[in-house]
Amino acid sequence: MLGKRIKQMRVGAGFNQITLAKKLGIAQNTLSGYETDSSMPNFDMVERIATLCEFDIVFIDKNSMETI
């Protein structure tokens, strides 16, 4: 599921895998692994991807439906 979101961020920002991977300082196949859920990025990497793609990471409390 995270992989799908990473791909949505990348595509939404207009990056191809090669360009975003270069900006992140990782190999294209590493980014591909994140997008297919065959490998899991740590939170710092997810945050870097979101920042480069101009997305916010939001946490929602499902019990109260409030943003944390």
C-alpha cells in the first residue's frame, strides 16, 4: 500500500523514477522496489520523497477522525 502512495506522489509531481531516484541519491531499482512494495523505505526516506514531491504526511486518529 505504501508503494502505491509513493508512486502517486512521484507521478503527481511529474517525476519519472530515474529523476526522483537521482534527487534522493538512491538507485532507480531501489525506488522501484519501494513502489512495488518489494522493499520498505524507512520513515526518513518517505519524508524525503514527500518533501521533494510537495506532499504532506498526515496522521489521522481513526477513533476521533482528528488529524494528529
